[in-house]
Amino acid sequence: MLKNYLQVALRNLRNHKAYSLINIIGLAIGIACCILILLFVLEELSYDKFNREYGRMYRVQASVKLEGRDLDMAFAPAPAGVTLVNEFPEVIQYTRIMHTPNMLIRYKNNMFNETRFYWADSTLFAVFTMHFIKGNPKTALVEPHSVVLTESLAGKYFGNEDPVGKIMNFEDGTPYTVTGVIKDCPPDSHFKYDMFASMSSAEFGKGTSWLNTGFYTYILLRKNASPARLQEKFPALLRKYAGPQLYQALGVRYDDWLKKGNLYRLYLEPLTSIHLYSHLDHELEPNSDIKYVYIFSVIALFILLIACINFMNLSTARSSIRSKEVGIRKVLGSGKTQLIK
């Protein structure tokens, strides 16, 4: 029976080439467009999920209202991360990064301008999943004047040489030692990187001010910890630490400052929400928008629906031509199921 179905199908394709070509190509193009759009949608939804603990990772962000001016920023004060770890048991690790968009790096007679350069705490690799090719992730950024490169960047500077232990000079002439090589940045990361230098090398990394923001701060929560409950504790934290500094700087008490209509708060953004939902001031990179995911998903469904309807309409239009075949099959004893097949 299956052989007969195949023979009849091939005979119809051969006898009605134009019709078959139009019908099959129309449906194929519709399915292909739908698949391509869905691949784009899946990529947009996969951002930052290469991190092993992405479900427990959050970015600490600051919102400030000062003299009627609202600022929603993607970064937090310098001491926010370490204070959260020390004050709240649900926060088990933190790390900070700071982007320098143009950093001149010299090695021997070669000099390059690196645009994906970051300062980072030594805890970077305890929070983010970055696979080491050479070096130890626990110690790579502990010492001052240490630097970790991606595999591609290491090849650009050192070729086939082992880069670990090599000395690179930054634009101010300071020598930095290569302590590790990691795999290249995944394309679905909300920030793209080529090089990390130890935060302990820079004076700004030792800042203690709660009134100045400028660090992209990420935290890792314990399993089953509630980010909403943790966030509820932030106002008291700011009153405890930012309050005295505000009084020292402006001579006004924190609660009185708030009563004047000002606002200062910290809040958490899930790591996997940054690419599609976060559009704050000073984002590391321009993010996409969840509305595009919805729009393209609807377009894919619409294209597939139109392709299927066209296919069915063309098939139905020619159904009368195959009525003789149906009649003969019935006479020969074919049942309803066999005719549908």
C-alpha cells in the first residue's frame, strides 16, 4: 500500500509540474522564514544563560531623584557589593566591573587600542562562567597589575607563544602581567569583553563612597533566596551607610533629605532580563527589547499560517481532479483513513 501511495504521489508531481512547484515552494519558503525568525527569537531569549548559575545572578542598580531630576543607572556605589555580602547571608558572592572604552596596550613594538577592556574584581570568575584555557581562575586577578585575555586577543599579541607570564604595558607605562587566558566572549553576553585587568590595580576600585556610583555590580544569591525580600532591606542599608556620608557632605540628615522629595534606592535586575528589559542610563551596551521578540514571533506565526492556507487552498482547488482516483480506491475497498492518508 505504501508503495502505491508513493507511486501515485510521484506520478502527480510529474504530470503537474507547475502546480507542484508552486505549492511545494510556497510552503517551503513559509516554513524556512518561520524557522529563521524563531532562531532569532531563541537567540534573543538565550542571553547570559551560558553562566552556570544565571538563575541566581543579579545586577545591583541605582535610582536617584535629586532636585526633581530622575536618574536610573545601571551601576551602583563602589562598596555596595562587598557590603551586601557582609550584611546579608543570602548574598554569597559579588563582583564589580568597570569599562574603559579606549585603552592603549603595548607589547614590544606593537601597540593596539582595545575597546573591550574592563577592570574587574578578583571574584569575577566566581560569579560569571568564563572558561579558562591557561591560568587559575581563583588567583588570576588577585594581585595588582594582573591581566586576563581572551584566546583571540592573546593570539593577536603573542601569536603561538604562551602568554602567561608575559608583560604588557598600558598607556601610562605601567607593566601588567598576563595571568590567564579564557575562551572568547559568547555572542549572547550582554557585554562583550576581550581583556580584564585587576581592579586592585586602580585607586578608584578602593572607593568607599555611597554617594558616587560608577561600578557595574553583580551578586550571586544562595539557592532559594528571595531577591524581593533582599531588596526590601536596601532602604535600611542606605540609611545606615549613605546617611552619614550625606550628612557629612551636605549637612542634612538622610530622612530630612528624603522628605524634601529626593530619592535614593538600590534594586536588583535579574541577569537574564538585562538584554531585553533593561534600558537604563549608562548601560554597558545598547540592549534589545522584548517587544521585538513578540513582534517577530507573531510575524513567524502569520507567515506560517499564510503558507499553510495557500497550500490547502491549492490542494482543495485540485481535489475534483482526483475524484476518479478516490472513486476507484473506494471500489477497491479503501477505507476513510486510507483515503485521507
